[in-house]
Amino acid sequence: MKTSVEISYYPLHDEFIPPIKDFIERLNAHPEIKTKTNGMSTQVFGDYFEVMNILTKEIHKSFELPHSVFILKVINADLNVYEGGL
């Protein structure tokens, strides 16, 4: 099953940009998923179990920095095929 996940990450620190960039770079290091980033969120596309395993690992690593908030939207379809959006 294909999935699409929209992720918003909010490190609750004065220096919030470096942890966000680090999280995105770590996601981009996984060739088995597709990522797209804009000014408001990052979208991840791929096989459900691969995406969720990668997100579990990378979110857990980000939680090493105390007081980090993640908001996820998950859909059971690959919305990456809709380049122009829905």
C-alpha cells in the first residue's frame, strides 16, 4: 500500500531551524522514499511500512532534543502522482 505523509516539525527552542534542516536531510538520505519540502511542511511518499519505519526512526532521533512537536497527516494513497495537487 502506498502512503503520503505531511509533516510539520516544531522544535520548541530559540534555535529551531538547525533541527528542522537536520530532520529533512535525514529523510532525504533514504532513497526508498520520496520527499518534498516547502516553507510550511515536508511531504513523504512511498510504501506504507517503509515510510512509517523511517519516520519512527527519524522522529525518535529528533526527540533527543527535548520539547519537539511533530504534526503528521497520513493518507493511504500516493499523492505524489498528482504533481499539480488534487
